[in-house]
Amino acid sequence: MDNQKLQEQVEASIRSASSVYTEAGWLAWAEGWLSGKDRTAASALIAFADAYTDANALAFAAYTDPDDDDATDIAVAYDSADHAYAAARAAEDAAEAA
């Protein structure tokens, strides 16, 4: 895959994740990536790690109390964090490939 196509796919992934994952630090990173201000692998790795940590914490919460009334909300939050970390991981890979 050429670099332009990879960048377009990463952009689409970040925009999609930004519509559901609203953690302020991740959104700030996403805006920096989308604007071209910071497309470094290091910043993408930090965004990836933060979203990955959130996703795992939410998965643990859902696992430890599956009968909780908030289980559906937790599952949705997990899915959004999972989507965000996948987008950040793709951005990290793209930065390393550039």
C-alpha cells in the first residue's frame, strides 16, 4: 500500500474514532494528527497506550460485575476506547512507515 493511501485510511479511522471516543487527551492528539502538526510515532504511541489502558479498564469493569445496570454503557465505552486505540496504533504504524 502506498503512503498516501495509508494516510487516508488512518485519517478515516481517527475521524471515526473521534466521533465516539471523547477522552480529552486522545482528542487533542487526534486533532494534532489530523491537522498535520504532530504525526510522530511517539505521540501516536502515547495516544494508543492511553486508549488501550482505558479499554482494558472498562473490559475489567464489565467482567467483574456483568450484572451491573451500567454493563451496556461500559460495553459501549469499551468499544469506543478500543476503536480509538486501533486508530492510534494505525497512525503509529504509518509514522514509522513514512
